[in-house]
Amino acid sequence: MLYVGGGIITSGAESDLLKFARTTGIPVTTTLMGIGCFPETDPQSLKWLGMHGTVYANYAVDECDLLLAMGVRFDDRVTGKVSEFAKKATIVHVDIDASELNKNKAVALPVLADVRQALKNLNQLLARRSHAHLPKRWAKWREKIEGWRKKYPFSYSPVPGRIMPQQVIEELCRLTKGEAIITTGVGQHQMWAGQFYDFHHPRSFLTSAGLGAMGYGYPAAVGAKVACPDREVIDIDGDGSFLMNVQELATAMAENIPAKAIIINNQYLGMVVQWEDRFFSSNRGHTFLGDPNDTQKIFPDYLPICRGFGVPAERITRPEEIRPALQRLLAAKTAYVLDVMVPYTEHVLPMIPAGATVKDIILEPMQLGDAPLQSEVPG
Ligand SMILES: Cc1cc2nc3c(=O)[nH]c(=O)nc-3n(C[C@H](O)[C@H](O)[C@H](O)COP(=O)(O)OP(=O)(O)OC[C@H]3O[C@@H](n4cnc5c(N)ncnc54)[C@H](O)[C@@H]3O)c2cc1C
Ligand SMILES: Cc1ncc(C[n+]2csc(CCOP(=O)(O)OP(=O)(O)O)c2C)c(N)n1
Ligand SMILES: [Mg+2]
């Protein structure tokens, strides 16, 4: 398995990686920070691994006998219980930072190198003679992975009459053909953006992954739009995260920067709610973001807030509104905000709990029926 990440993007090694993967036929999984360094619609791509990554990538890393880790740092959201991570594999780790080698995970072969140069050298070695037999050699392995891929795709269960967050992102991916630059806040919406949008190019998924700074999404979108005025730039944000830097709407208007935002508005700090539900008996610790005196009201009301900044905004509450609303957002020539009301009861799946292993992977939605939940989100 190839386990590749942010280092591929910083070093600009994506074409060298593609060449190496093609020649050898080795399946590729990325980290969240590596999203886009290998085209996600490619048959060799297993999308991303880790806590909320694909089941098939996690299973493949668990089963593989050789793990080529390149420009990655064995983050705990990827490894879970470190001693169990890729236990059957001989691990080779290529990293430019000596302090990363053997830091979280002791490996068989640490290589201190620029990953771009390392891949170029490997490709040169491979070019010396034909390796056409290599991809065929892994046929059984690929077949096994395809079985997992078919059995465990990213999925969700629609709730009649309600907009599901995943559905909005899937539709956006269809409308933009996976070619937009997507930025995010931190939380459930961030994970769904990574799961349900298919990225083809590096530097297309801008997300605060390591430090996880809520509020990153909109300012990042403004910056990306200035850097890449010809690309569609959309912040897929959470209602909590968007509020943290909402003043940047003024920058977008004052500087005529048409950065768009979609607020996946569940009226909660959704990711924290998910942990409350799963691990703390649904005990709420100030995770409701609405008005406690009127839980049926949508609060804060982003429409007049955006209007106050001179930014056009609309709100949708029903599934049939998704496509036309996204089309209006994409057609807008100025900054634009789409406030999408979604149920707060949805959990990001799959999930490997912190410090656990692939054996503990959660696949099933939670039966929230008897949990002491606050009232449903309006809309
Ligand atoms: C709510 C939440 C959930 C998350 N869930 C997941 C998850 O399920 N899966 C997941 O993958 N992440 C997840 N993350 C992100 C996670 O915390 C880490 O940020 C991410 O996994 C790190 O990616 P990376 O290993 O590619 O390292 P990066 O942080 O991108 O670091 C890059 C590595 O490459 C090295 N490098 C840099 N340049 C070069 C070069 N030229 N040559 C060689 N090496 C180089 C660096 O030294 C470093 O070791 C989550 C984050 C949040 C906030
Ligand atoms: C500045 C900051 N404060 C707190 C956190 C911890 N945290 C991580 S996700 C999250 C909830 C985010 O809520 P929202 O933006 O509404 O996204 P959702 O999970 O509902 O999609 C919180 C509080 C953080 N990552 N950053
Ligand atoms: Mg929220």
C-alpha cells in the first residue's frame, strides 16, 4: 500500500507519485491533508484513511505486508492505536523532517529525503527495465480490495423531506465536476466534504486538519479566490465555524472577491454532539448553538447578517431546493452564502473511535430514539 499525504502536495510530487503508482500498480490511500495528490476517481485510489476515512483503505492498510509511507506523519487520527496500525506490514517512511522518522511509529526503513526526489529516483530505477508484470502480480490483492470497496462505500440514509448534508456535497461535486477548490471549517461538515466530494488535483481541498481551527473556511476561500480567480472557490462550512470569522464577508465585498459559502446548518456543534451521543450518553455540554429560549427559531439568522455585509444569501430547507439553489450560488458573480438547514442527528460514518483499531470501526447509524435530545432543528 502507498500511504501518502501533505508532503506530496508541498513538494509538488503528484506527477511522480502517479507515475510510480502506475508502474507498480500499488493501491494508493491519502491522508486528509493529502487529498487531491492522487486523483480520487482513479481505480487505484482508495480515497483517504483514518478515523473517518474509507473502510476499504483502513482494511487494506491493516492487511498489507508493505506500507510505503510518503510525506505523512502517522497522525493519531490515522493510526488509532499506534501499536496495532499496519501491524502486518514492513513500513518504509520517507520524510524530509528527521524528527518525524520513528516518532509515532517505529518503522523498518526510515528515509530522510525530499519525497519528490525520492520518487524521481525510484521511477528512474524502475525505468531501467520493464515492470509490466508488476500490476498483474497484485491482481488477487486488488480483487480483495475491490470486494471491500463494493461492500463498504461511503453512504447515508435519507430522512424523508429533510436535506442530508452528504447529499448537498454530492450534488455540488456533480455540478462542479469535482473541479472546484473547496475550503472547510472544522467538524462534521469538514469530514463530509472530504468524503462526498471527489478531488482530482492537489491544493483543491483546503482544510485545517492538524490544528483543527474552526473559522478557517471563509478566509481561506477568500485567499484561494484571489490566488485562483478562474476557479470556482466554495467554503463548505459549519454554522459554528462560519460564525467565528463572519466578519470576512466585509473583505469579500470591499475587495470584490466572489468567494462562495455553503453553511451546513445543524444549529449545533455537530462533531462534539456526535461524541456526546457516542461516548457520553448524549449529555449536552453547551453544544446547542440556537436560541435556548426559543429552540424552534433559526439562530443566529445568517440572512440578515449577510445582507448587512451586502452579501446575497438564501436559505433552503427541502431536498428539491438543493440543485437550483446550488446553481444560483455557482452563477453568482459576487460573494454568496447558501444557508442549508440539516438535521443535527446525523453522524459521520464510518468512525474508528480515538485510540481504537479497525476492528472497532463503527458502521451503523445510532438509534437515537430514546436519547434525551433537544428539539429538532427547524425547517
Ligand atoms: C475532526 C477531524 C478529523 C480528522 N480525521 C482524519 C482522518 O480520518 N484521516 C486523516 O487522514 N486525517 C484526519 N484528520 C487530520 C489529521 O489530524 C492530520 O492533520 C492529518 O492526518 C495529517 O496528514 P499528513 O500525515 O499527510 O501530514 P501533514 O500534516 O500534511 O504533514 C506532512 C508530512 O510530510 C512531511 N513533508 C513535508 N514536505 C516534505 C517533502 N518535501 N518530502 C518529504 N516529506 C515532506 C512533513 O515533515 C510531515 O511529516 C482529522 C482532523 C480533524 C480536525
Ligand atoms: C476554534 C475552535 N474551537 C473549538 C474547536 C473544537 N471543535 C471541533 S469541531 C467543533 C464543532 C464544530 O461545529 P460546526 O462548525 O457547526 O460544525 P459541525 O460539526 O456542526 O458540522 C468544535 C467545537 C475547534 N476545532 N476550533
Ligand atoms: Mg454545526
